[in-house]
Amino acid sequence: MNVIIDLCVVPLGVGVSVSKYVAACHEIIEQAGLTSELHAYGTNIEGEWDAVFRVVKQCHEKIHAMGAPRITTTIKAGTRTDRKQTMADKVNSVKKKLA
């Protein structure tokens, strides 16, 4: 089953700036070959369910290995079975309505 998630991983106990942790997680997503879109407060990721959630686990493992003692993660996930839809399809649908 394909899924689109909005992922926000926040390391705790590492100070105010978390960009190096975001970058490390983004590299994991890219290495997995998943389609993703980085935004100001997270990352949208699409792909096969197990591959997407495997990446979430790998992000947690990497960030802990970088020294973060705690992580809080917010995930919004969406699936559909009536038709195939990508992140780009969803955005383009709204843009067409705005035009």
C-alpha cells in the first residue's frame, strides 16, 4: 500500500538549532529513493508503506546516534485505495482551482 506522510522529527536535549539533524534525516530519505519534499516544519514523503516507515525508524536511530537523548515525532499519514495519487497530484489539483 502506498502512503503519503508529513513527518516532523524533533530531537530534544540538543539545543535550539536542529538543522543538522534534519539534514541527516533528509539524507536517509534520499538514500532510500523515496519521493520527498522538505518544508519549513517537516518533510512530506511518499512511497510504499513499509519503505516509508522504515525510513522513519532509521531517522530515529540516526538522530539518537548523533547524541539526541530524546525525540518527539509527529506523523500525519494518508492512504487511498480508489486511485493512485502522488504528492504532486494533490498540489496540482489545488493550484488548478486557484488559477
